[in-house]
Amino acid sequence: MESAKPTKGAGGRKGGERKKAVSRSVKAGLQFPVGRIARFLKAGRYAQRTGTGAPIYLAAVLEYLAAEVLELAGNAARDNKKNRINPRHLLLAVRNDEELGKLLKGVTIANGGVLPNINPVLLPKKSNPEKSSAPKSPKKA
């Protein structure tokens, strides 16, 4: 005869329905993959040991930076009456923002171009209407 004792599941649980797995990204309320970042931290050998909070913190920082850049680039695209973000919009977003510009100072964005800038010395001189009526050089008598 079979024993009436229920079989135990994984982790000492009694048999039955398994709980649905909840990822660390969902627990942390993030869109970026915490598990993948943890795997990269371990595989990259940045340190012998990695804390459990490190990949969560790194995922949150990366997600914030990505959201910030995408928001500014989207605004730049809208200013240029475009629906899609292209490298030019990324460059304009990064270079016009003080903090992002400092973070990405030495970075070259391919097909981004340069910021529009004309040195004020090269611009034509503005003529004042009062001075234009007066002669520039004294007349000889």
C-alpha cells in the first residue's frame, strides 16, 4: 500500500502548486534586467565577490541614465519635427545638458555632427542708425 504522506517539493515544500517565479527586476520595480547585470558582474571578474545589492543598484543607475538621455533626445527630435530619434538628436541632447555633457565629455557619437556655434567675432557688425548719419572722417576745408 502507498503511504498517505504527501511528497515534498523542492526546498522542503509540500507537493502541490508551485509559486510563480518573480524576477529581481520586478521586485526592485525596474525595467533593466537585474539578473543579467549580476551575471555580467560575475563574469567580468571586477571583484572576487559581488554583493546582492550591487546589480540592483547598477541596474537602477543605468535605467535612470537611459531614461534621461531618451527624454532629452525625444525633445530634440520633436524640436526638429521628427518622430524618430537619430544620432544627431542624441548628440544635441547630451551636449546641451550640463551634467550629461560632463559625463560624456570625451565621447564621440557617430553621425552626430557638432553643436551649431558661430564665434561672435565672425558675425557682421551691427550698425547704429545715429552714427551712420554722422561722417566717419572729418571733411577737409
